[in-house]
Amino acid sequence: MYSLACAVLVKLGSYDRARLTADRARTWAEASGSPLAAAAAARELAIVLRHQDQHGAAQRLMSSATDGLEASGLRTEATAAAYAQMLCTVAYTAARAGRRTEALAMTEEARRAARRLPQTAPPGRLFTISPAAVDLYAVGVHWALGDAGAALDAGKNLRPEQFPTPTVLSRRPALRRTPPVRWWAIINGADAAPRCCPVPSRSAPSSVRSDRHSGTPIEPRLGGCFVTGIRQAYVQAGDNPTPALKDIKDRIATAVDSTEGSTGFERLTCWLQVPCDSAFGKMMDSNCMPRAKKVGALLSPGKGGLFTPADLGSVLNPSVTWAGIDTALKAGRAVYVNGPAGHVGGAKSTFTTGFHVIVFLAVGKDADGNVYYLGFDPDVSATTESREVWKALVAGDPERKPEDFTADESLGAVKSLMLGDEEDGFGPLVRKYYVITTDKFPRINRFG
């Protein structure tokens, strides 16, 4: 009962109460003398500790519990299942703590332990893990380590019929914060993925790698879609958010035209985070916070001006917070969105650690009913397309320096990157963000 209550409290985000409940579960489990009950209780407590960012304590607890279970002899299928499950949890906990070698070793050990298990556990079994479920955990371990290609490879043989219920993915902690397009492509294959988001079949796992120090997996643009922490995509013909696309384009054009500044460089850096040169080795500033506040105010004609929500990484009820954001957007207010650089930034962004700030302008649903937010990211290094636009703007021998832009040149540059050249589209810095509004943002690592 206490283990079940703990799991429910974790789902609700009540981690302090879950911690107390997990402690009680361990006390009663140890009193029962059952190694399976003790393992289950230890696992619940480790999950709570992980949510409280106590990865080291969670790792030690799980390692100790797994050793104790192994010492029991693993003579039955039920204890073998418990052992495989514990190894999976140890592996994922290690991955979240950045312990790559240990995470991968425990994943392989879990695979070996699960070999003799049936694909479907018999009724009443405490640990219902199967060989396919271990492979699904392996996907999550690789995601947590930032290696999207290895994750795709680990899940290449998974199929929906291997799992007892359609909700198995949402219950796996490794994938709980994974945007649907990722596991949809893994479970159903690339050919089925366009129903959720275009993912071309030519995309091989080896082409999907992470270069972020934050450990958040990133991917190159795939058929009009990006996958960073938040799934991103370019605006498509037929998108109909609130406010309307035309209204947003007019709002941007008016604000950019009226930007004060005696030089082109002032207008340029008012709106954009620009590189020192076309190699993108260094950006001219890292002032994303003051820039977002300034441009957000310029893009907020609605009463009340720029809307700044509570910290999206610590709100008690994310759904309520995002409902407030929706209300502000529909009232013509831009929204200030602050999150980990690897979560809200673009796939090619130079900014890989710490925080980054973008500005949301509208909210809508795509043809499949998925909610997205139309956002402006001032970071010129964010995507392959934004980089290419910038390279064309500074092309020459020698190439043009940002500080030498005239007023007209800066106006053209900002509009090219924000508004683009198509009547029903935008430039590469205005994108759709598919936020999972029931989840908190990951915590910002402010120490590199």
C-alpha cells in the first residue's frame, strides 16, 4: 500500500510526502522479510531521491538493494524479474547522474538477467518487466546520456504489441519527458512517424548525436522538424494559432520598424544574438535575459504588456501555469520563457549550458491536435537555417562585421531572420514549440 501511495505522490509531484511514504514502505518491507518487497520499496525511494536531485544517494540505495537481491540466489523467475528491474533503475539513475560507464554496464547486465523472462509476466507478479521493457529502458538510458543515435539503435526492434498496455511509455521514467515524436519513431518506425511529426526514413541513428554538455539529446532538422529538449518545427501553411499568423507578422514588422537606435548595430543587437563572424566560434554577447524582456515588451500590444510566468521548473501545477500563459497570449501579450539552454534552445545553438530565454507569441494546435506555441528565439546560431541566412548576410571578402551594418542593412537582417521571405511563413528564428504542458521544465544548471 505504501509503495503504491508513493508512486501516486511522485506522479503528482509531491516529493516530500512521497519521501515519507517511501520510508514507511521500506520499514514494513524489511519487517516482512520478503526480498521482493524490500527491493520494490527501495526502488520507490530511489525514484523519489532522483526527483529531489539526490542522484548519489539514489544510486547508493539502488546498488545496495540490487546486491541484496542478488545475494538471495535469484532461484525463481520472480526474483530474476526483480533483479532485472532493479538493474534497469540503477542504470537509469546512473545515466541521470552522468555516470556513463556504470549506466551502460548495468543496462547490459539487465539485458542478460532478462533473457529467461517471458515477454508477458504472469498475473500477480510484483515486477512485470520483460526483455522488451529492458530494451525500452536502454532507450531512456541513452537519451539521458545525450546519445540519441544509440537510443534509436537500442529501440529499433521494439513494437507496440510487445507491451501489455498503450500507456507503458508514459509510465517509463526514462521516457516520461520525451516528446512523442521520439518514441513514436522508435516504436512504430520512421515511416509511421509523420503522423506525429515528419521524420524521414533516410535518417540513420549514426546521424543523430548530441553535442550538448547538458546531456540533453539534440538532433538535426528532420523534414521540417527539430528535436531539442522541446520539440520544435517551422511554421507550415495552414497553421492557425491565436493570435493569427498575419497578426503576429504585422506585430513583428511594426515593432522592428519602430526600434530606436542611431546605428544599424543597435537595432541588430536589440533583436538578435549575433555571432562575431560566420564561423560562429563566439557570440557577441550572452544577454538573452535583458534582450527577451526588451523585445517581449515591444511585441506585447495587449493590456499588461509582457507576461512573465512563475519559474517553469518549480511550479506546483504546470498545467495551471500554462493555462495562464495561453490566456496571456490570446490577449495579445508576449510571454517570457526561461529554461535550460538545452531545453529551449535551437538544435545548433552555441549556448549549451546554463539558461536561455525565448519569447512566445501565440498558441495553437496542429492538424493532429497537438498543442504548440509560436516563439521567437533571438539566437542566430540556433539552427542550420538561421546560420545559413546569417552567412549570406555577411558574405564578402572580407566578410561584413555586425558592427558595420547600416540602418537599412540591420532592418533587412532582422526581418530576414524573423519574418522570412514567404507570405505565409516566418524566418528561422520564429518556430513552433511543442511543450509538454503537464511537465515542469528541467532545472537550470547554473554552474556549467
